[in-house]
Amino acid sequence: MSMVQTIRGPIAAAALGRTLSHEHLTAGGAGMERLPWIYDEGEAVNLALEALRRAHAAGVQSLIDCTTLDLGRQTGLFQKVAAADMGVNVICATGVYRWVPMYFTRRDADEIAAHFLHELREGIDGSDIRPGIIKLAWDLEYRLTEGPPGMTIRDGLERTARGAARAARAAGVPITCHTRAADELGTPLLDLFESERLDLRAVTIGHSNDSNDLAYLKRLLARGATVGLDRFFTAAPEAERVRRCQLALDLAQAGYAEQICLGHDASPAYRFGGVQPNLDCWLPIAEFALPWLREHGATEDQIDAMQRRSIVATFEAAARMAAGAVAR
């Protein structure tokens, strides 16, 4: 039985239950805790706890927090949320966000892997909180190929992804990826992961419901990856919410429910541009998407696959990789 590391300690993957695949308790940037006019930990804790309470009341049992150090990951926030125990398992992440940090610029893939492995095995910021997943982000910056050989922005992204793949194989944890779907960045990511002998079942290509290109998404799914339909927003117009639901239904009815996971990519305490707190940020799936899917023909088995089994499968695939590496 594979285990999943949460901020309160390890649990069996089978105990995850209904899981939101890509969320943030808070986010902003590295060092924001030193700027009290930007980040107030007490407020962030209160907002996170209330949003978790509402999500739990709506049936959410687990949540994957994809906030990396450079995106504003806050150890103190995790510690206080863990102590409160709102009934939702929270899995936090190591990894990097969109722009590879300068301290990785001249490091090779093995050195980057060692950094991720240190957090996975020893904990973050000297605490006993250990990540349970690796997060990567490839977006518009992947287009940046100017510069000395080996030192372009894209080169840095690719070295970091190779480091993540090596750490994932060694530690037995999945990788979840923020991607720009319009550029079909899931494809080069899967190519790179395959070259690193990563089991693609342990990879989630996120933000895929920003696209409506079924052919692209089915190519990712056919290779064994999980597709994150993880942008269901409270403020989206109804027509856009319906489009995203229809995409999930189309893929489920095409036989891919076991490889689809659902989330919001939302935070109750987002700090980009002074956005106001949103305590209902983790409710659109429960309150809109699931009722819509049921009304339009999705079966309970398909919904269970998208909310639970698909995510459990990524952790199980990751655990098998690590077990295989030990056996060899």
C-alpha cells in the first residue's frame, strides 16, 4: 500500500478520498512573510481554516497545495493549519514556480534533484513538515531561448524538470505541472520525463482545461499521463464554467475518467494585485461542476474516478517507481 506525506504526517493513499488536485493555501512570492503589508500570517491562517471548513462541509477530504518556496510557501501557515486539523488532508509541495530561481541557474540536474530530495526527506525550513509532491511550472518563459548555450531560460526549465524527475523516481512522489495549454507544453514535458525513465502515470499535466483542444489532451492521456482539469473559478462566467464541465464530460465519456483530476488553482488568500479574500474558492467543483456533470450524464463511477482514483493512481505509480529503483 502506497503512502502519501501530508502536513500532519503520512497516510495511506487509499485514505485520500475526494481530492482537489491543485490549490494554494496562500501564494505570492518568496520572502513575502517579511512584508507585513503584503502578508499577515494570522489573517492567512484564519482564511485558510475557514475555506478548508467550507470545503470539508462540501465533501472535500484532501487538497494538494502547489505553492513552492518561490511562490510564497509558508511553513508557519502549514504548521498552524496542521495543528487545527480541519478534517482535510493537505499535501504540500517542493519544486519551483515559473521562473527558475537564480540559485539553480548554474546547478546541474543532479544538484537540483538533491535540493528537492532534501526537502522531501528532511522537511521544509527546518521543520518536520515534509512535501508529498513535486511542482513544476512551464509557461510563456519556455519560449525564451536566447542566450549562451546551456544558460537560456528554457535550458534552466529543462534542467529543473530533469532534477524533478530524478527526485521523483528516488523518493517515490508524483510530479504536478503548471503548464500553458495554449502552447501544448505538456508534450515536451512528457518527452523529457520519458527520457528520464519516469512513469508518466505519476505525472499530472495541469491547467489543461484552459484548452478546449481534445486532440491535444487525448495525446497526453494516450501516453499514460494524468490531465489536470484544475481551473474552475468562482468568478468565471457561466458559459465558461459550462465549457470546462463539458470538456471533463467529453474526456470521461471517451474512457479517460481514471486519468482526469479536478481542482480550482485557487487560494482564499491570494495576494496578486490586491485581490480580496475568497472563502468559497474551493467550492465551484462541488457546487457547480459535479451537479452539472451528473445532470448531463456522468456516472458516479466516473465522478469517483476524477475526484479520487485518478489522484491515488499517481501516488501509487510514483511509489512503484521508487520500489523498482530499490529492487535494481
